Amino acid sequence: MSEQPGSSDSCDFLVIGSGSAALSAALRAAKGGLAVIVLEKSERLGGTSAMSGAGIWIPANHVARAAGVQDSPEEALAYLRATAPEGWAATEDGLWQAFARNAPRALEFIDANTPLEFVVTKEPDPFSEYPGGKLYGRQLTVEPISKWTIGALGLRVRASTLPHLFSYQETVDLDPYHHPVSAGLKLLPRLIWRLLANSRGQGNALITGLLRGCLDLGVSIRPATRALRLVQDSTGRVIGAEVESRGRRRTIEARRGVLLATGGFDWDDAMRERHFPGGVKFLGAPSSNTGDGQRMAADAGARLDRLDQANVYPCLPTTYEGRLAGMPMTFTAERHSILVNRHGNRFVSENDFNIGERIDQRDPRTGEPVNLPVWLIGDRRFLRQSPLFRWYARKLKGFLVQADSIEALAARIGLPPAQLAETVSRFNWFCDQGSDQDFRRGQSAWDKYKTHGEGVRLAKLEEGPFVAVEVSRSILGTKGGARTDDGARVLRADGSVIDGLFAAGLAMANPFGTRAVGAGTTIGPNLTWGFICAETVLSQPERTGE
């Protein structure tokens, strides 16, 4: 069933949010026989997940296994441990184990209970050289699906800033960023059919398929319904939530538990500025992501953690929901360009998969950013490489800065002219040698895959006018929230469980944080933690005598 005015104000399991974690949990709980209600604050369904490219990182999955890929939860866990930030294992290892153990089960369950078609992409693990890393098989996505599959609710699936007429793999293979016309022409009949059928790929497809599965199992989907606060009994157990819809307040009872899957706090200015000092260039999440879940959890006595973590990625300016927003785009490793920090120094390989983490790098003593503002510096050939870059750059006045010399450009953007000139000179020398001796740009398995066989993309900056683009911290979703155990149960500061309260997705203290282990480190864990949450709820005995 969908939104219905006469729907019951009680259920077994109440899910707050409608993204990938929320719908995965709702699907599993409903399959287990529970009466499930999904609340969505905004008029649009799918949250950040609907806007995403829907890369899904799931190790040891059945789709890759059918293609002959050898993988295991044990190898995945070794990989997670080898690539994690220093010190994280002390608090996150139990959650990594739960993820590695449950991720393959979650994907198989979703595959069997939705119309989604999962396919393995060609992408390697970005740290494939590390213990447990793989060159192929862990990165999946979904094929396009018609939004009419879910009837009128298809009109409510949140649109994206990304071109979801293309599938994930089509954007990788055809590279519409550099070749928009040829990419469109190669797929023209297919794209026309998708327009006629209201079919979309990537995040829109993922959410559409999950919603179809939930509807088939009787889940009640309620858009434009905001949870205001959690309701607790005399023992502190969470037994429901007070909600508001179209000006009417009421309480929804949840007999078996409440899941907070409300996304991040990107658009809460005070909270964001407290945990991300130094400012944010663009936000790429829905404006409804204002930290409701984090606040409700804290009010219920939860410990909040990892609030300084986020999905940080370079973005181009665009308009979304009537305001300036960021569209995630990989443009930092173009030929004839480099990235420099506020001191005029390179600080990372421009092809680094975790370039967002390096942009967001903090001083461990003060928590202040050490590189911001970050600038892309290029020569005039950089601008010729992508018509889409120029198109989006025009959406924000002053986004592109130009000057006739490197020194003049540095002066215009507030960098030390002599140091920037020295940095460019050193990079040009690396281009002559054919090897980036500072940051090994283009030398990892990930780099080689992403350059489409074009080599290391080392090309000099020497033809004016020179250009600068600020590529400072842009956030696609904060990743901090309620601390949970390995069953998605929310914990208090003393480590005790808040009975009846769960968290998943971007509303939890994410065990992966800013550092990504694959091009799907957000969606893959989101689907898995929603599944884990529902499994926990189903395993608990039903309360009696109430």
C-alpha cells in the first residue's frame, strides 16, 4: 500500500526516512511478517540515495560469484582492516565484521525480493594492492527501471543532479562528461525509450526497485510526514514517534522498534559549521537533510559519534530545489591541471580515489582543516577538454578565475606566487620524465582504470591564459550520528542499549566514515545496515502485555 489517509497509526516497525538503508530495512522486516510504516519528511522519496550514482560496494556477492569471482567475507574483512584510518579498529572492528558477514546476504535478499537487476561493474577496489583487495567483482550497480513500476509514487522519486537517463556503467564507458554529444548519439534509441517509459538508472532505479519490493509486501509509504520526536515509556524504551503531516500531529505506535534512517545533517548550518570548520563549497544532498535523526537520537539519550565524517567529493555548481547545489563530478585529474592547497603546494595525487578525504584533512590537535582552500590550477587547454565543465562553471559567477601568468593567477586567488610557480615547474618536470615522483599520479590499478587507457594523464601547464577553480570541501552526505552496536541498536554513552531504537545509513555513526574503500562505500553499507537492523528486530521476542 502507499500513502493512505486512513492508514493505521500503529505498526510493528516504524522506519523514519526513505533512502536505501530505510527501504532495505522495511523490505526485510515486512518479509519477516511485520507491519511496517515508512515515513518521509519531504514530498520526495529516496533521499540522498535517489540522487546518487548507485555504486554499490558489496564483497563476496552472489552476482560476482556467478561470474567466477573468488571472494569471501574473510578477505573483505582483511581489506577493511588494512585500509582503515589509524585507530578506527578499536571501535569499528565489530561493525566491520557484521558488514562483511551480512553484506552478501543483504544483496541476495534484495535481489530475490525486488525487480532490481544487479550487475557487476568493471571497477577495481581503489586499494586493490592492499591485503584482501580485488581487481573486480565487489562493485555493483543496478540496471535502469521504469518509475511507473510503482504507479503514482513514481512521480515522488527524488530527481538527481546527475543524468540518470544513463546507467552507471554507461557513464563510465561512454564518458558523457567529456563527450556528451557522442555519448547521447550512441545510446539515442535507448535514451528515447527510457524517456517514453519514464525509466531511469542509478539512484532513481535503486529506490524505485526497493519501493516496488516494499509495496508488494504491504509496507505503508508516507511522504510529507515528518517525525518530530521519539516516544519512550517509563523504562526508556522507544515505543513510537510523534509525527506531523499537513499540519496535523499524531503519535504512531511502534510495537517492535523504530529505525532512524533520516540521512545526514548537511543543511543544518550550525551543526555543519561546528563539525566542518573552514566552510563548505557545495552541498549535494537534499535540503531536507537537516539532522532530524541525530537530534531525536540525542534527545532519547544516544551517544553521537563520527560527526566530522562525510562523503566529500569535488562538485560543479548547479541548481537544485531552487537553490545553488553541488553536482559530483570527477574533474580533478584532467590533463594540463593540478590541485594545490592554500600554500600553493600539491598535496595529493589528483587521481586519488579518496581525494575528498585529503581535501578535508584536519590538524589532529585543533581539528581545523590544513589544506583549505584547495584550488585546481590549469592552463587554457584544460578548459577545452570538457564542454560540460564550462557549461556548469557558468552557473556560479566567479567560479572560474583566469590570468595571463601563473604568478598573476596566484595573486588573484591569494596564493604565494613564487611557491605556485615552483609547484607548476616541478610538475612540468615530472611530465617530461613521465612519472609523478611526489604522489604517483596514474600508477595505481584504480588510476589506470579511471584514465580509460590514456596513461597517467601527466601533461604540462604552460599555455596561458591560466585558470583556477576552487575545489574546496563539498559534501554529498554527512556520515555521523548515533553510535550503534553490530545489530544496529542505538547505544547510550555508557554503552548500554536504548531498547527499541535503531539507526542505519547516514544517521548512524558510520563505521567507514570519510575514507571510501570502493565506489559504493555509502550505498553498499546502507543497504547492509538496513538489512542488519531488520534482522535484529525480527530476532527479538515480541513484547506482550501492552
